Amino acid sequence: MHEDVGKNVKRYIAVFVALMVGTLATVGAAQLQLAVAATITVALLIAIFKGSLVAGVFMHLADERNAIYAALILTAILFAGLILLPVLAYLDRVKY
Amino acid sequence: MEIPYTVEARPDTGLPNGKLGIWLFLASEVMLFGALFSSYILLRVGAVEWPHGELSVVLGTVNTIILIGSSVTMVMAWASLKMNNWGRHRLFLGLTLLLALVFLINKYFEYAEHLGKGEGPGHSTFLAIYFTLTGLHGLHIVGGMIVMAYFLGPGAKMWKTNPEQFANRIEYTGLYWHFVDLVWIFLFPVLYLL
């Protein structure tokens, strides 16, 4: 157990460095004055990458039981529905 | 009455009850913040114009670094327990609490600057969603701090009577704390940069 945790500590430090780089990359990309769509895409892709690292490594989601995956898959489907609502509302707007 | 499956895994789920419980709670939190993110998108795409540069990117970046740092110290607090190093556990948990406090102090200065200029939630749609999202996130920070303070204070005595259950409790606290960090990872670009 101690050896496993010891190995994980090195992984936590590596993830910390990756998260710092990701944060600076997000700020840097926002200063590039790209098109709005490109800026949003880059920032969200970096945020998804950083979020995956936190969930996968710090929250140990990369190595969890099926009961947790089942609950999170259902959550992800419902979350996607929530995010889809404003998109559908936008597509259904009245055009002048 | 003794609560079952606090340490050993429940046969049907393969998990201690507390772990499944905290993940179900976090799932409900995803839906809570998801509804607010959904509202943000709806308000933004429906707005004629959306302000840029209203918030301090420097302060937002510093707070992001602080919260990421606190996630590392939190996971190290748990790892230290697993390595039976009580002193390091206390150090890392204390550091996490301190970083959370610094985050809130920065947030206070940010809020004070806006409110001092009369820019409250009623000032604009952007500030309304900004105060709602960051206010709710801030309340989660406060909640995490209360739990950490408990485990640094009166809750710490469980380490002597039931160390495995105590380590599990710290793990669940960590899961909650990493989720709070995860939410900020998305709040930062959405509110400060885009």
C-alpha cells in the first residue's frame, strides 16, 4: 500500500505541474485575440483537459468501481441535456 | 446502533457506503452547477452585447493557482494518512485550509471593488450571473473549510480509535474539495477570459 501511494505522490506532482501549465496556456490563448469561436473552443478544451486530470488522478476516477461509473454516466447524460437546452433555445429563436 | 460498511466494501456495490454517498452527492452538485452554466449560456447567447475585461484576470489566475495548489495539498493529506504519517497529514490539511482562506480573501477584494463602485448583481446580466456562480462556489469553499477545520480539531481523535474510517473520511472530504476545484477550472475561463 505504501509503495502504491508513494508512486501516486509523484503522479500528483506531475498533474499539479500540468494543471499550472494548462492555466497559463488558457490565459495566454485568451490574449491572442483569436476569433471568438476559436477562443471559446481553445479555453474549453484546455478546461476539459484540466478537469479530466483532476477527476482522473486526484479523484481516482481512472480506477473506480462500476457503481460510481454508472452514477456518473447517468449524470453526464442529464448534464448534456441541461447544456443542450440553451442551444435548442438559440436555434429556435425568432429571426428578424 | 453501528453504521454498516464505513470501512469494508458493501458486497453489492463493492464500495464503502460513504464513498458511494459522496459520489451521489457530487452527481447532484454537477446538476446544480450544470443548471447555472446552462443559464449562463442562455443569457450570453441572448445578450445583444457581452462585457469583456470587467474582472481582474490577474486575480482570477492567482485564485486558480491557489485552488489547484489546495487540491494537491488535499490529496497529499490523504496520501500521508495512507503512509501513516500523521504529522504530514496535519500539515497538508492545514495548508489546504489556509489556501482556501486566501482564495476567499482574494474573492472578498474582488467583490468589494465591484460593490464599492455600485456594481452589484443588479447592475448587469453579466454581474448577476457572475455573483450567482462565484457566490455559490464561494459557499462551497466555506463548506469545505468547515469540514477541514472539524477534521483538524475535534474530528481528528477518530485517527486513534478507527484510523481506516478516518482515512476514508479524509478521502471523501478530498473528493468534495477536488470537485470544488473542478468547478472553478470551468468558471475561470468562462467568467474571466471569454
